[in-house]
Amino acid sequence: MRIVLRKLLTLVPTVFFVTVLTFLLFNLLPGDVAQLLAGSDAPAETVEAIRQDLHLDDPLPVRYLNWVGGVARGDLGRSYVSNQPVSEAIRERLPVTLEIGLLAIGFALVLAVPLGVWSAYRANGMADRTITTASFALLAIPGFMMAMLLLYVFSERLKVLPATGWVRLSDNPVRNLRTAVMPALSLGIGQLAVYTRLLRTDMIATLQEDYVSMAKAKGLPTRRILFRHALRPSSFSLLTIVGVNLGALIGGAVIVEKFFAVPGLGRLLYDSIQGRDLQVVQGVVVFLALATVLANFAVDLLYSVLDPRIRRGAAGAA
């Protein structure tokens, strides 16, 4: 509990700076924000109504406090294009982005763990060199290029997956998976390469530890040594990078969801930018930023649970 409280105290200033930067990003734009939201041909009455609705004549600190108070209550404003509450728009599209992101991370981890372990166990061998070369090749391919390649292979050539569109999980689980596979792979393949390289590096160092040598001397099976004695201490950096890479997945989702016509948060953000719907853009940005901060907080807590040395260090510091 003490560790949770200590980490919560460090979370407060992070959340504060995230909200301040997001607010300033959209409220210090050059020109008249109300005119920008209303459109260049909007009548003066509409522009003035928007200015009053957003309290644009109030001092900047007062506007920030009003806005962050609304965020704390879940009120992210309304779209000036569709008049839909921003929080409702996010709630409708969040399950789509979550599904694709979780599938991407799951795919990357399921393959990265055995590949990273085997590559470390066979360090500098043929298998290690093959995995390393493939990882570097995958890292060199941008996400949108991977999406085009997957589209060509699975949709145009093999004709086994739909090119675009989305079927919700509640409507048809099988068709939902078919529409989610390519967007998830487009995001997950790059992460697979990162996770594999990172786990390989940590595993090589762990396999040199004395307790691993002792386990080998006792004649324990290689599989048990690798996956029970070496994998857990080697996975801490991997867990950290999974949390950090959530932001990268979200950024990649903007392109991937647009490319595959997937109605997620990335598509909502892209369409809102194109339509100059700044209320929606601001709401989605602050939501994604706070979600990334909270996800990293959760990973940090999990890191403490898995590594007793962190708990003992925190207890000693207290």
C-alpha cells in the first residue's frame, strides 16, 4: 500500500503537466479560435456564441480551471460539427482501438518471448543471426508500408481477409476477428521486433548469472532454466517498454485505422483534424495522453510486484 501511495504522489504532477500542455496546445493557437471553430464563412453571431460557450474572453488560468474541472467530471465538451458530446464519441470508439491494440501487443508478446529466449540461448549462432536480421528488417519497415504489404498479401493475393471495414465483436465474433487481424498485425509486427531484441539482450545477461550456472550444475532441464529461472528477471525491461510503447501504438493507430477504415479513436482523431473540429481533437488528445500515463503507472506497479528488490527499496526509503 505504501508503494501505491508513493507512486500516486508522483502521478499527480504528471497528470497536471499533461492537462496543462494539452490545454495550452489548443488555446494558444494563432488567430481567433472561435472563428476557426465556426468556419471562415460563419456569421458573427455564431462566432460570438462559440466565444461565450468556451469562455474565450476569460483569463487563461480561469479557462484552464473550468476546462480541467470538466475533464475531471468526464465532460470533454461537444463537437461543433456533429453536436455530439466528445466523451460519448470516445466511448463509442474506444472498444475498437482497445481491441486492435491488445491484439497487437498480444501477438507481439506471444512471438517475441520464445524468439527472444531462443535467440539468447543460441547467441551468435545461426538461429540468433537469423532472428536478429529479421528483427532489423521489420524495424526498418514503417507501419503504413506494413499495412500496404499485408493488404496486398492477404486481401489482394490470397483473398482471405477483407481489405477494409469493421464488424463489431458483439455482432459476429468470427467476422470481427477477420476485420481486426490486419490492423493489429500492422501495429504489432514492429513491436514484435522491438520486444524480441530487448528480451534477447536481457536474457543473455541473465544467463551469465551465478544462480543460472548453479541451476545448470544441478542438471535442471534447459526449458525450466530458461523459462522459470531466467525469463522472469529478464522480463522487467520488456514490461516497461510495453507500457512506454502504448503511445507509439496509439500514434500508429491514427494511420492504420484510417488506412483500413476502422472506426476507432485514431480514425476519430484523423477525421476531427481534417474537419477542424478542435473540441473533439482536444478531448481525444487529453484522453489518450491520460490513458498512456495511467497505463505506464499500472506497468510501474506491476514492475514493483514482480521485483521484490523494488518493494524492499521503497520500504527502506520510507
